[in-house]
Amino acid sequence: MPIASGSISANALILATALFIFKQLVADYFLQTTWMALGKEKPKGWLPPLVAHVSVHAACTLTICLTLSPALFWLALVDFVIHGTIDRSKSLMQLRLQLSPNQGKYWWLLGSDQTLHHLTHLAFAVAIASSVMTPAL
């Protein structure tokens, strides 16, 4: 078995994961306006509210990256694209299936959306933790 030259910093992984969990709460709930939330769900005129919403996410991701691993600043652009794709896909499925909050499938879709965002953030946290290597023992 090869000897690793370094390992992922557990502290960096825990910190980055916690920051991204908090970022999801803040950007998706506290900073998302009614205009963003309802507008991005519409069949027409959805692009400006969606861009505004994912820009908030990208700005938060940029802040985390610049704080923990400035070389990974580009993850903000990745977040912009992935978050926008996930949210627009959810909106299209919701429109096509005509889902509303009184239907179980609506909540399944919302839960899937949030899980995909958290998995994206976990990948970002691993990238950040990998950039802060600790020596192997």
C-alpha cells in the first residue's frame, strides 16, 4: 500500500462543511427575496430572479473560498452554474408536474433540490480541505 504524502485536514473539512451548511441557510432562506423565490419559478421572466438568487450564492461561496483557500475562488463560478442548473431544473419539473405544497411530490422535489445543493457544498468543502494538506504521520 502506498504511503500518502499528506492527508485532508479534518479541521478544515469540518469548518468548510459547517460554513457551506450555514451559507445554504442564509442564501436560500434569509437573503432570498419573494421576487427571487416566486420569479425563478415562473415559466416566463424567470432569468433575472434566478440570476439574482444564484449570484447571492456565488458571492457567499466566494467569501468562504477567499477566507479558507483563496486559490479556489473559481468555485464561486462553479456554484453559480450548478446552483442555477439545480434550481431551474426543479422549477421546470414543478411546472411540468403542476406540483404545489399540498402534494407529497412537491416536498420530495424540494428535498431533492436541497440535497443536491448540500452534496455540491460537500464537494466544495473537500476541495478546500484538500488544498489545506496536513503532513502524514
